[in-house]
Amino acid sequence: GLLTGAVLAHVAGVPEGGDCDPEEVLQRADVACHLDGRLQLLLMGQLLQGAAHQSATAEWNLDWALTLLQLVDEADAAIAEVLVAMKASAIDAFESLQRGDAPSMADAPPALRKRVSSKARFALKTFSMMMTLTQKGG
């Protein structure tokens, strides 16, 4: 939540809930140079928890988490340890968002719940694939 927002604000100049394209921001040279695979995953984990627990910024947090996840280099040997450490909490958050029973989705309108569910399903597949690839490589 707060720390993640502060990191994004500091590194990328993005306020929490700010209207911008996560991929565009994260691929800027001045931002990318601060984000190695470990930090990307740690930020992704924090954003994912925000998506599961903060209704006002749930979709925003999930969009940023998914973008960070997609930008992680699976060949980075340093990410395996982080992936293992966050596996249970990440899968739990992705699944609860996908089912629509995450605390952040309690009062969410059906359209938002459906968008979040779809994004969470895709993010879970991406995360699972990354887990498989890093285990094979390591």
C-alpha cells in the first residue's frame, strides 16, 4: 500500500491511482534502471495485496501488478527465491480476485468485478508459468 505507492511515486513519478499506462512508465529508462527482477516482484506482491484489500484502487493495483509481472525477466536467477517466498500469498490473492471474493470486491459493481476477475485469471497464468520456468532453469 503506502510503501508501494511511495516507491512508484519516487521511482516513476506516479501517484497511487494515477491515470497513466503502467507499461509505458515502467519501460522508461529512468524508471527501468531502478527495477531489477527482485524489486519488480516485490512491488508486484505489494500491489497485488492492494488489489485484494483496497477497493478504491483494486483495478489500478492489479493493472500495475500484472504489468510488473510481465516485465520480469524469467532468466534472472535472483527472482527464483522471491517467487518461492511469495508463491502462497500471490496465488491466494490472484484466486480470490478471480473468484470475486477478495475483500476489495465486496461492494464492487459487477462490471468491475468481471474486469478484475479476467485480469486476475491472466495474471495467475502468467505467475504460474514464471514459477514453472524458473524452477526448470534452476
